[in-house]
Amino acid sequence: MLKIELECEEGVVQPIYTDANSATFDFMAKSFKKLFKGNKEVPLNKKLQQSISEGYLTLRGFERVLIGTGLSITVPQGYVLQVLSKKGGALKKGLIVADSPSLIDSNHKGEIGIILANNTPFLSRVQLGDVIAQGLIVKFQHALWTPVGGIKF
């Protein structure tokens, strides 16, 4: 087993695998950081602040939200953490990880934030504590590029 250093904010549980055969672990929503429609940040008006204080956020069609997980991890050199859409999330709620697979390497510092997008024209609700994405730790290696043919580097 690979040991990974982990810091959890108060009230956040460490990631767990569902069983011995699971390759992925779950990320849960801890906080709502920013909301975007198109290329503009949506100000958190009173109605949005009220819903957030009640522990949920309703995403309109094609909106994106940056969600804090309350987790900070140190990915060992030679590994990456892939953040993937929750299995069934796109089908059931229209929610996908916007930059999936998102890659976090050993250079990453601080809390892991996940960008969720509602890829439908319909409303979709995200509640604090919901499983919003899955994580997968993957070993990688650098490539040694070897020119062939007429291309020179």
C-alpha cells in the first residue's frame, strides 16, 4: 500500500475505498467556493447565500461550481491523483467534473477543489456531504523522447 499524507478540515472524514476491489475513493462536498455561468463568476446574492447556509446549492443549466473538499493531500513523486466524475452522476443529475480527469501531482499544495458542471439545461442540486467525485492514485513515468524520421528537435 502507498502511504499518502493527508490533512482533513474539521468534520471531514478521510477518503475510504468501498471495498478491497475498489480502485477509486470518494470526494464529498465540504463547501461552495465560487459559482460560474459562462465565463463570469456569479455573485452570491441573498438567495444563493440562504441556500448555501442551508447546506445546498442548485446549479442552473450549464453552470459550474468550485467545491471545496476539506482535504489536503501530499501526492508522492512519481504518482498523480486523478479526479473523475462520480459514477452515475452524469446520468442521474447531469453533473460532471468539468476538467475530468483532473490531475493533481506532487506540486499541488492546499485544499483539493473540484469543479462540477451541470451539463444539462435542467436544475441540479448539490448538497454538502454529497459524494461529488472519485479519486484514483496512479503511478506514472516520464517519457524519453526519441526523434525519428525527418523531424529534428
